[in-house]
Amino acid sequence: MIVIIAEKPSLARNIVEAIGNMKKYDGYYENNEYIVTYAFGHLFSLCDIEDYLESSNNKWTINNLPCFPKEFKFKLKTDLSKKVDKGILKQFEIIKKLLNREDVYKIVNAGDADREGEIIVRLCISNALNSKKQLLRLWLPDQTSETIKEALINMKYEEEYNSLANEGFARTYIDWLYGVNLTRYATLKTGTLLRVGRVIIPIVKAVYDRDKLIEKFIPDIYYSISSKELTNNSEVELNSKEKFDKNKLKEANDLCLKYNDLEATVISKKVKKDILNPGKLYSLSKLQNVLGKKYKMSMDKSLEIVQKLYEQGYLTYPRTNSEYLALAEKNKVNKIIKILSEMNYPVEFKDKKTIFDDSKIESHSALTPTYKIPKFKDLSEDELKVYKTVFKRFTAVFCSKDCLIEKTEIKISLGNLEEFTLKGTVILEKGWTLYDEYNSNDKILPNLNIGDKVNILFKPVEKKTSPPKHYTIETLNNYLKNPFKEDKSKEEEDDTEDYKAIFEGLELGTEATRTGIIDNAIKSMYIELKKDVYHILPKGEYLIESLLNMEISMDKYKTSFLGKALKKVYHNEMKIEESLSLAKKEIEEVFLKKEISIEEESDTGFYGDLIGICPLCQKEVLRNRYGYGCIGYKEGCTFKISGVICNRIISKNNAILLLKNNKSSKIKGFTSKSGKKFDAYLKIENNKVEFDFS
Ligand SMILES: [Zn+2]
């Protein structure tokens, strides 16, 4: 007998349907050859710090940190009361019994076709199986009966997926190391639950940085000059390249006078017919971008729907980062095309490098419909939106009719001082644009011919520089996919090539995880998504500013550095342990900071520490979220020492000295409002903290 373990009940049902004639039992299906059972996604999770310490005390304490388990252990998932979830335990017992049955000689991992699916089922097998049996992998690019039948014949050995599993485990361990250690550290420090993670922080930071830029933006006024006059009965708009500062209105006027004395003449006109190509097939994030823009659909919502359509067999595997199809898929695509043409869509097979390209596929091809076409009336409104978007793009890409356009370019010379170019495009034959969205910004140019004189009247036009834009689903996705692209605008040396070389693994999160992490940032109330625009929330501001104060840097460079290491694990160029040591080193540095003495400061203290006596009311002073405050605030005492003064953290030691002796030690590295660095003592004067430069 062969046992197949599916990642989810829905996949198990699809496999059972493909095999046919299976009898249903409690938690599995069986016929005379196969047994099909299932997990509920993750049955196991990594142990908590307390499990490693075998401590019954669940209280978080700095003494347990940082925690680097010698060997990572998993346990069956627990429910809210911290007891093993009953449903999960029951299903695991069923799997265990089936795997160890004497008549079972082969076990098949039918996790989703990704690293998460790989380890979900591997954990079930390694925790349940008592003897050695042959392990195989069922790898499904989609869940239609036909694909499942074919994949069952062509199963590979499970070992062939070892590197994928290694990367999956390394990723899980590293995320645990960061998440658990730094979340507890930051929470203990600030007294507020702060969820810190390897990928969530750079995401929140990106939104924070952008929103701060917008907040600080002061628009600048400038003048451009342009002319909008009628020639041959149509308006001709000419915009000059010249721009003038807001105090140079006179100069702008002078140039207008000069221009208006000149003659404008059409010096060339080019008309060219061309073919407009459709867009590429969709990767998950490209699809989410389109759905966000068009329907304001959030990423978790769109992923949920794509996942459902995949589970129903209508779409191919969704968590893909490629916009291309594999060469090996040509037959399959041909079959889908045949079905579409029977439905009277004008499609034909196209063997093009812009569609089929193995070099642009890591493990999954672009999202496409399968040959199983749903009845549109059976889909919900949102499902229809998602399905149709994928379906239409597929139809457009394989459309047998070209979209024919006419491009026109007219050049107008003004004296010999400036030359203006007008560009227009008109669609002559609609072709694929009949089937897929297309921003038809047809621009028809005025009726001008070579030698025509163009009427002009240039005037200064007041304009404002515009602030940067808030991140949208699309722009944040693009940033996360390639976080280093933006830096190019800073006009550093051209290192495009260097970046290209390191892009492998430098993205923040992966196509498979990003949606969940962004959703987490929203649920933690760090950021919000309104329509399709992200905004930072007060809790997110507090998170980022606290991390800065604690000198915990989790910027894109660090996250990407680890991402690159994980890719090396995948390519067998690095061992899991090596990637873990890189992460441990980073985490250790955060904890080491307590030990490094900057001018005898040993510790910046923790939330709740009592540090001295209030000079105003003689009650105790407590370390709080924002610094140090008198516990007599309820009775109206206002004494406090800010945690950060002029961009400098005020350590617990210095706060103690200040209360005890009315003078801190000499603190180096304050930054004044104008950006100048300075050193000073702190003293208390008139019940307030002041600088002392003596
Ligand atoms: Zn007080």
C-alpha cells in the first residue's frame, strides 16, 4: 500500500477524485492500492523558550535571552490554553497509525509544491514513522485530476527535495531566532508588546520612512512656461523645458516675450505603424498589484481567493514569482488553448521567448487558468474578478489577432532656440485589447503638416513640486521585490550590475510569505491599508522609534543579507548551521550592546526599573516607555527625565546619577537641532533637566 499525505483536506479530496473509487474512513480514504490522508496545514510548531528550559514559569525574562537552542525541536500545535489542540492530535494519531501499518511500504509527501508544504509533511513523517520506508514526493503545479494522475506516475524520491527542505527549515529557525529573541527583548525594554521580526520590520520601516518624508515635505513653487493656442482649428500645447525659481517670475516673463517674437514651424512629422504587445502573464504579486489598483482588493483577500481557485483546480499554483512558463509546459498550454478556441476565443499557440523561458523560473511558472474552466455563475463576485483577470491576460497573451497601432511624432522648432516634440498613438486594430484591460490613452495629435506655422502665446505657469507618494499595494510590492532599486536615484556610482548579481535572495520576504507578513503588520496595528494605500499608525511609529532607541537595526540590508544566505542553503552552497550562525551573530550584537561601555554606561535599563527619588515629591522614579517618570504623576507630579535628549539615549546609570548627585557623567554625542554634535553633563534646575557645559 502507498500512503499519500496531503497538506490539506481539500487537496486530499482532489487526489481521491483523481484516483477514483476510494472509500472514506475517519481521517483518510482507502482503496486496494492507495491510502490518502491529510494534515491541516501546519500540525507542528517550533517549541517555545520555556520548552527548552523545561521551566513551568512562562513569564518573560531577560535572563533567558538570547536563546539559541542547540537543536530545534517541534511540538504539536497548541490551542489558546497552551494545551495540544485536540483536533490536531487526533489527526496526527491517524497519520501515525497509517504510516506504521505493516502493509504500507511507500509514503508520499503531497505538501503544496513549495518549501512550506515540503516541511509540513516532512514533519508529520519524521515524527510519526517508526521504521524506514520508501519516501516519494507528489509535486503538483495545479490540482486538476489530469495533472494529479500524471504526477502520480512521475513521482521523484523525497531526497531530491532535500535542499528545498533545508532552506525551509533554515528560514523557519532564523525567523524564530529573530522573532522570539527580539520581540521579548523589545517588549521587556519598553513594557509594550512589540512584535519584531526579520521581515516585518523593514516593511513597517519602509511605510514609516515614506510617511515621514511626506509629513516633512514643504512644496516649492516654480514657474514653467507654455503655450496653448489654436492652429488649423486644434489646440497645440507646447511646454518649454525651461524652469524658473519662484523669485524669478520676471525672467520667466522675459523669456515668454522673447519666445513670442519668434516663429514656430513644423519641421518633421513621422507616422509609423506598429504592433502593441500584451503584458506578460501574472506572478502572484503582479496579479495582486492589478487587483489592488483596480478593485482596491487587499493582498490577503486576493491571495485567499487565488488559493481557493487553485484548490478547486481552476488556477495553477499561486505562490509564484515568475511571469513565464516552462518549456516543458507547452503541451499543457496547447490543450488549454484548444479548449478556449472551442469556446470561440481567438487564441493560438505561440512559441515565444517572452512567454516560455526556463531561465526566469525558480520553481513555479506564471499563474494561468487550467483546462478546467469554471461556470462563471458558480463563482462569487470577488472570485470572478480574480479569475477573469488571470483568464483575460492568458487570452490576450495567446490572442491570434494583433493589436495594430499608429504612432505619430511631430517636431516643432521655435526660432532655433527650442524644439518641441509631440507624440501620439492611435489604435487601428484592437486585437487582444478586446480581451484584456488596456489603458487606452489614445492620443490624437493636432492636424499639422511639415512647413505649417504654429500659433503661439507663451505664458508663465505657476507650479508646485509634489511630495513623494504614499506606498500603494503595487509600489510597496515593487519595493519589497527589489529594495535596492530606489537607492539608484541617490546618484551614487552606478552599481546596477552589482545589484543584479546579488538580487538572488535580496528581496524582502518571498512571494509565498509576503502577503502574510504585511497582513500581520496590519493586524498588529503598525500600518493600515485604506483603499489601496498604506499608512503608518501610531503603534508602528512607536515600534520603529523604539527600535532606533534600542539600537536594534533590522534594515533592508540585514534582512536581505540573510535572504541571500538562505538562497545559498537552497543551492547547497551553505549548510543550515552556517546560516543560523550568521543570524545568531546579528542577534548577539543586540544583546552585547548592554555590555559595551560607552563612557561607563553599562545598561540602558528596562521598563519598570526603579532608579531613584523624585526631587519634587520624594516619591520613586520609574523607568517607563518614554524614559524615566515619577510614580507620583497620579497625584499631579510632573517630574520626568526624557529617555532620549537631542537624539541621545539617556542611560539608566546617568538617570541614577542625575537623581542622586544632581549631575550625570559627561555624555558624548548629543545632536543639536541644527545637526551639530556636542558633549555635556545633565543637571536638574528648576525641577527640569538642563544641559551643564561646565
Ligand atoms: Zn514626583
